[in-house]
Amino acid sequence: MRPYALIFTILPTLALALALPAACGPAAAPQPARAARAGASPAAGQPGEPGERILRYAVVTAGRPSGEGEVRIAADGTRRTHFTFNDRGRGPDVRTELRTDAAGAPRFFRATGRAYEGQPVDERLDERGGQLAWSSAGERGQAPAGAGLYVPNDDALGTSLVRALLGAPGRRVRLLPAGEAWIEADATIELDGRRLRQIAIAGLDFAPWLYWLDEDGELFALPSSWFSIVRAGAEALIPRLVAADQAWRAARAARLAAQLAHRPPAAGLAITHARLFDAERRTIVPDRTVIVTGERITAVGGPTTPIPPGARVIDARGRTLLPGFWDMHVHAQDTTGVLALATGVTTVRDLGNDIDELGARVARIEAGTELGPTILRAGVIDGKGPLAAPTGILADTPEEARAAVKRYADLGFLQIKIYSSVKPELVPVIAAAAHERGLRVSGHVPFGLRASEAVAAGFDELQHVNFLFLQFLAGPGDDTRKPLRYVRVAERGATLDLAGPDVRAFLDLLAARGTVIDPTLATFEGLFTSDPGQLDPMAVPLAGRLPAQVERGARGGGLAAPGGQRATFRASYAAMQRMVRLAFERGIPVVAGTDAGGLAYPRELELYVQAGIPAPEVLALATLGAARVMHLHREVGSIAAAKRADLVLVDGDPTRDISAVRNTDVVIRRGVVYDPDELLAAAGIAPRKR
């Protein structure tokens, strides 16, 4: 039961980067023989069996048809589904069969086919002798029948959990393998003569999942502004369904903001006896006192600094006070704000989102009706075609390209992100138009260009370390819009001579141009290094603390690695880390971006230190360095009087052990105080042991 309505974040966010493996392997061929043995349904459009009911669904991405689904309900209640869609060369093709007991609890389940990144799907649940036994690529377990409700991993059109919850006492059920789920909200809405139910299910993820049911209690839609599953023929209702979901989520966000944002008294806030990280000098200054009044730091001094009468005092002995962290690569969603603040991230750069939805989110955060960091917006421009980005503006002519830049600039965006299908000849057009308006330019390297050519055409920054490798590993005919952009690097990255003249010349070019790199190492680590059943490395420090279904999904594994290729992929990942270190040593600016947000951020910093960059340098690039890249260093990024009060207090000294950044005790954004444990609890995450 994957929340596909959240997957389009270019690479998955941790909510799915833990529930949907961030792999991009070659698409596996369907396996009709296995599917047939599992009782797969006939092809879409074929007549059903006597008494069979058939429900058909459309999959819509950015307003364009991208797939289809079908549910066949037999007279005996057996459900068979087929679900498939295509997202820029990726996407699942899964067939399932499900049988439940009278209470709606699964007693038999099969799923076969391929997952989003091409990994083979083979998920099974059986009941034998009063015992339920289940298995898939990432897990295996058993429990007495009746001990809980099994939630399938690969049942995008399944509603067994919804139906069971609606009939359960208190609308709450225990789940298998672990956890609980409950209905948080249930509303009936009439749209175009249809009576639809909007059901919010909590406990599965960092925020509730929203389902739309028809009058018969069957799935009607899973909508979002980027990607939707909806009953075939009802596609025109998607905008209204999305608006209703957004309104529900906004109301929920406002309630959380009212509960969890702690505003100091008018006299201000005093943080005393702190080890202070000086981001300018990359050093620790002992026993500092910092005074905050309103949104600003008003004094930075020592133990004798006077504390305003009536101010709230935080004794920071044994802890380190740092500027708030910057995640320079996110795609903001409903869970981004809570998780970012919980990890000490007070500023993020959004590198691709629905324009209107993101604007509304920024407005709510600034008004205090949604929790979240400061969001700096970058607008995506892509070329038209089947592999276009699922959000942003599409441009195929110079006039369209300039108009796209103008629209983003007029809306206050700070940056343009060029995506993979932009025609190479339009890159300098976009770059020139953006630079004329004072906007930065970055992105994926478009198909038909190499990274060095993109830089020469006007890129100020390159997203994702794999594009640095494709400079050398991609041939003229290789379509880098497709999963090849990951697979080629996994297969051959370790063979690249990082000390050779070609790599040196390329890094010299980036250094000479001042080109920034945004490596997003954390998103590639599990992709390259994890086998099915292994916990994704970014989730390992959180084992036992995550929502049970999220942790379960984090064991799905990375790229399929047949024939013992995992060792090769791991060696290629180590080469990625070395490339980042070499870039840093050449003076190439590195920014810490995750492409996953929130809980991935500490891992991103740990990976830089693991690569060989000293911890104080990593802390500096994650704070003041990022602010300098965005030309905001006079406003924020270090701890100094008159600067914005974006601060994080951590237990320990991260200049000695970078993993201390995980120990956030207090987070302050624009002078408002947040308790990380409260934020994590709101996302269903247990607090760290102290």
C-alpha cells in the first residue's frame, strides 16, 4: 500500500525515501507466468467472470495521462488488481490478488511484477494452521491470525485497511508486521452529484494518508497536484479533490503550529553557557551567551553579558549552539516543515514544486499557520515530451524559455532549475534571461550536454554528484533522462580515474568558474549500497523510532544488483564520495542538499565527513556557506548581533563528532522556539534516548 500520490519529488523524500526505495534500476520485464500462478487478472478491457465487478482507474501526472489501474472484484470477494504508470522511464507494473476474512483482514495476498525502480516484486501472505506468514524482497515474518491486520507493500489500489478501519472498534487497528493505524478524520462531500468520502488514516507515515471512497466504499481517488489516481472518466474532478485535500491539510497544519511553536516573552530569550560554533572561523568559542529579541540576535557575549529581566533563559552547558542548518535541495511537502525543524534545518531551498501549492505553503509558514523553515524557491523549466518533469514550466522555444524565466522572477523566485529535457540550445537562452533578472541557474545536465558544456552555457551550480561522473561515463547516444543516469554510474563509477588528467581538468573548470555542486549523497547511498532486507543507511540511526510501516518500507533495497554487482555499486558509491572531497579540496563550493529532506539531513553531513572533509568545514558549508551561495550571508548563516535568530542547540560537540548534529535539543527559527521531541512526536517518531 504505497502512497504513490507522494512519489514525485524527483528523487523520493524520506517519507518515501524510506517507504519507496530510491532505486532507479533498469525496468524488469513483466513475469506473466508468475502473475498467472498468483491469479492475476485478465488484461484491461477483457470481459470479466460471471458476477465480477470491474473498477477502472486513470493515472494522471501533471495533467497528462501516465498510466492505468484496474480492480476486479469476484463474486466470492476475491480482489485482483493491475496497476501501472510511466514516470520518465520509471514506474511500477504490479498485479495482485487478495482475499480477506469477514472483518476485512487479509488472509491471502500475492503481488508480482516490477516496482517503481524496476526491482522485481514478489510479495506473499498465506494463512496456515491459524498462523499468518508473509514474505517479500525486504522482509519475512509470521504471527497468529487475528494478531493484527497485514498491510501489503505493493497494493496501490487496495482498500482492505480502509474497510477494516471503518468497521473496527474505535476505528483503530493493530497492524502487521507492527504498529497501529486509525482514522483521524472522515467527511462526506458532494461533487457533481457524487457522494464521496474523504478518509484520513494516521499511523502509517509521518502524516496521514488521504483516501477518497465512493458510495460503495471503494477507492475513488488518491489525488495530488503532481500525480493522481482517479476513477476513469472522473479526471475533471482532480482539481477539486486536490483543493479539498489541501484545505484539510492546511487546517491540520494550523493546529500543529498553534501547539508546537513556542514564542518567548516580550523580554526575549537568553541562551547561556553555550559552546558557540563560529562559522566564519570554523571554531568553537566556549561559554557564550546569546540574547534574542523578536526575530533578531541582539547580543553575543560571555558569561557576564546582562540578561534582560523577564527573558526566558536556556542553560546550554555541555551543548553546542550553531547557526540553523540549510538543506539546499528539497521538494517541500506536508511533512517537510516538521521534520526539517526537528533536525535543526531552519532554511531550505525548494528545487521543484507546484508553483501555486508552494506559494501557498510559503505564505502559511510566514504567517505562522504552518510549521516549517524559511523556503527559498527555485523554478523548474523543462522541455516538452514524455520524459518531462512532472512539475514546473515547459519550454521548447526561446520565447517560451524567456517567458518562463520572467514568470518565476516576477513571482519572487531566486533561482532557475533547468531539467533534463530542455533543448541544449535553450540552456544559454535561459541562463542569460535568468542572470539578467538576478537569478541563479542550476539543474540536471540536459540530455545532449555534458556537465562541462552546461557550465559553459551558464550553469552556476550542478545538482547531483552522478552528473559529475556522467561527464566521463555517458556516450553521445545515452539518454541521461532515463534511469541510465544512475545505473551507468553504479556500474562504472568505480572505474573512473579520479586522479587522471580528464577529471583534474574538469574540476579545474568548476573551480575557475566558481560552480557550486549540490551532491545529494544521502539519496544515492541506499540506492547503491543496500540489499533488500537491509535498512536504508539514512534510517539506521532511527531504527525502532520510526512509524512501523515507514521503517518496514526502508528495507526494500536499492538498485537491483544481479550477479554479485552490489560490491561494484558500493565501490562506485565510495568513488562518489571521493569526487566530492576532491571538489571541496579544489575550492569548489559544496552545499548540503538531500533531495529527501528532514531526517536525511544529518546523514548528508556525516557522509561528507566520512568522505574526508573535516567536520568544522562541513558545519560551515551547511550554514554560512549556503547563505553565501544564496547571497543572504549578511542576514543569516552565522551567530552575530543583528542577524536573524535561526539557531540550533545540540547535545555534544559536532566539530569533534559530526553525528552530534542528530542530538537536537532546541531549535529556533526567527526567534520562535521549537522542541524537537514534540516535533518528532507529531510525525509519529519516538524521541531519541538521552
